[in-house]
Amino acid sequence: MQTGQHTKAKASALPRRGYSVREVCQMLGIGNTTAWKLVKEEKLVAVKVAGRTVVTAASVEALLAPPSADAA
């Protein structure tokens, strides 16, 4: 096994902690403009990693979670 293949195999075993904006759009069935609107409204958390914008998996999960009983 080559070094690059070993690293790739190991990385895929880790849980995803972030997604590209494009992946979030595909997962949620929304457009790019809507995704960026959700980032601006702080309903999705986006961070810069090595020049890329990454949306945190936790913020995607939080957006999809049903409203808590405490919020009412």
C-alpha cells in the first residue's frame, strides 16, 4: 500500500465534521443563495479551512433538529 492510499483510507474512517457549501446544498435540497443566506443568518456555521469554506456538520444537524420544547 502506498503512503497516499493509506492516508486516504484512514481519513475516510473518521466521521465528517464539515461539508462544502455545495454538499450542504445537495443534502438539504436548497440553492447556493439560500445556503449563504443561512450562513449570514447564523443558522449554519461556516469556517475557513486552508482557503476553503466549510460548513460544520453540527450546524447542519442543528438546523434539521426539531424545535425543542424549551423554545416554546
